Amino acid sequence: MAKPKRVYQSWKGNNKFLLDGRLIFGPDAKSLIITFMLILVPVVVFCVFVASNLAHKFTTGSIGYAILVLAVVFTIYVLFLLLSTSTKDPGIVPRNSHPPEDVSGYDSSASIDVGKPLPRTKEIIVNGLPVRVKYCETCMLYRPPRCSHCSVCNNCVERFDHHCPWVGQCIGKRNYRCFFLFVSSTALLCVYVFSMSALYLKLLVDDYGTAWKAIKVSPASVALMAYCFVSLWFVGGLTGFHLYLISRNQTTYENFRHRGLRGDNRINVYYRGCMNSFVEVFCSKIEPSKNNFRGYVHEGASKTSKGGNIQVTEVDISDEDRRVKVEDDLEIGDDLMKISQRRNSQDIGDIRGRGSDRSPISRSELDFGFGLESQFSSRSESRHSGW
């Protein structure tokens, strides 16, 4: 009997896996090497040509060597954050093996005379306001709020921020904290290297009397200062931008959609105050991954998703059709609108009529970049069906 495949071996997304599914990367993971070298090479130059010589300029040797040690430790910390961001599941929503019941009869070619196709969106309540969530044709599920389908990785990602080519991974719910710490720490590293290089250059000017002679003695200091100055415009600006987003409890995806499509008069239903927004990003517990990439795909094997009350059943159908089926087992509380279920039993050959459970909400649509599709396979509030 053939040994069953692991989940990562049958994965439908564009991700790359290492160490038997322990590490997950985006399809552009090779760019991680470039980012790694852009950080490591300047620090090595700094340690060899600046920090080591700067250590001898102080009467107290421990101060000079502390500059060198701090640069090494800080760089290791930055590279660790880079790897943590790139190798972690960003919050991928498991795919369905087939569309939900309210979508399975969808006929996009249905004419107006016969009947409109089933709705591809749902409205749910978030903080007392209606939010429209969309159906993902690829993952065959309704996306949760703030979830979006990444065209690069071909996955639905919770609280999708953006796909970062520099780290070769999507930035989402589970790795956004590491991403922000990586960007902000890289900015601080640039400031540190720039400052220490400028200090060493100043000490050389004091020794040789002119700046030109000091530059000839240590051209590496000038090169590092120029490199850090340019880099700081990027990582420093990115740090400031994400501080702004965190204070508004907004993602990059939501911010650009908000400004580009709808103007500035829309409501952010997720905003609960600046302090609470920072607490949510930096102090909240990171949820476990909803995907067990190292697990085996067995027929009839079932398990409960770690991320919520959603039962996940793994079915081994064929080599090409092994997916994770997500069955609706949600306890829908006061935050979700009650979903009416209607089925019309009719004989073969009858044409099923169309009906609507309720009229659409009169208030303006608040999709706010909430294009991130939901793993919630719940039935739609308003059902349209036709042959």
C-alpha cells in the first residue's frame, strides 16, 4: 500500500516548503537571499573596517568592543526576524474540496429570463455595522472579514496586509508583528551604523586635521554612511507608514483601497481606539496555524481546526484532488446576522423559483478592503437558484 502524502506535498497554493513542511515560503523565496545579503554585507564591512578600529580610539577598551558586539547581536536579531517573517504561515485559510451548498448550483451563464446567478457576497455584522464578505472561486469559500486572496501565493490570507517581495512571503495575521519588528529594527540598525561611522570619521578628522585625509584613511565609513542614509529612507519611511496603519487598525490593502476607490468618508469598523490597536498588534496572542502541513492526507480522517469551531476533514480522493474540506460548524452569535435556510422540494423537470429572504441593507457598503475571503462556509442570507 502506497504511503499517503503529506498535506504540503498536495498543497494547491504556490508556496515552497522546506524541512518536510516545517518551513513555508512564498513562490519568490529567492528574493530572501538578496535581502539577507543587503543586511549582512554592510554590517560585515562595518565590523571589519569601522567598529574594530573604533574600539582602539577609546581609552576604555570595553566601550569600543561593546560597539562591535552590539552591532553583531543587533544584526543577528534582525536576521532572525527576517527568517521568522518569511518562514511562518501568514494566516492561510484552508481550502474547501467543493463549493458550499448555496454556491454549488451557481450558473454564471444563467440569463435574466431564467434567473440571476447566486449572490457571490454575504453581509455579516462587525462591531454593530454590516460588512460584505466575498466568495473566493479558487478556494471555494466565503472569506472572513479582512481576508484576501493573494494572487502571488494563490492562497486566501487572514488580515491580509500585502505580499512583500523582499521577504518572499505574504504579510498577514500571523506574521505581521514579526514583519513590523523586522522593518523597524532594520531602520534602527541603519541609524546605529550611520552614527558609529560618522563618529569614527570625526575622530579621524581630529587626528589628521582635514576631512579629506580622514576619508582617504577610512573610505568604508563614507560608503556606509551613504548606504545607510539611502536605506533609511525606505525602511524608516515604511516604519512610519506602518505605525500610522497600526494606530488606525488598518492594513496596507485596506488603506490603498480606501483612498483609491471610495474616498475618505468611509467608516473603519475595526477601529477601537489607538491604544487598543497597538495592544492588538503587539500584545495579543498569535493564533496557531489552521494548516497542519506535515500531517498526512488520509481518507476519512478528520480533525478540528485550531483556529476556530470549523471542522476540517481531509479526504484522499486522488493524487490530483486532495484538498481540505471545511465543513460549517460555526456557532454564529450576535455578531453575525441570522442566516435563513430555504430549500424548495420540487419534482424533476420543475423550475425552481427565485426568492429573497430579506431586502438588502440600506446603509452604504463597508467592504473597506475586506476582500479577504472567509473560511466560513456558512449559507448565504439571500438565496437565488435556477436550473
